[in-house]
Amino acid sequence: MRQNPKLKVFMAGGWYDICVPFFSNENAMNANGVPTDRVAFSYYEAGHMMYLNRAALDKLTDDVRHFVKAAAPGASE
């Protein structure tokens, strides 16, 4: 992200994830000086594999679609 100022990242996590503890994504980004203004964080009412929970999967799908559309060439920045 430091080399490509246009790169945007989507990070998804489950509230009950015991593999990647809640808020560790944000901590890792901040600790390494990654510009979080280009990072979209989204959390889901599920564990590590949030896609196994139907409601979380639906929300994840919507969030990824929104992220991709917003980051597409020609989208407002």
C-alpha cells in the first residue's frame, strides 16, 4: 500500500474468531504504519469462517460487492 497509493484493501473478520482476535487487523495496520484511510474493515456475527453462517455470508457478499463497485475505475473517489 505504501508503493501503490491507489490500492484499497477490504478486511473481513468474525466477532467470535479465535484464530484472528477481534481488532487485530486494525492493530496490525496501525503498528506498521499502513494508511487505514484506504482500508475497509467489516466484522460479522460469526467465527473465523463467517461464510458458514448464512446471515454473515449475505452481509459479507453485500459488503464485498459494495467495496468492489466503489473501488472500480470510474467510481467516485
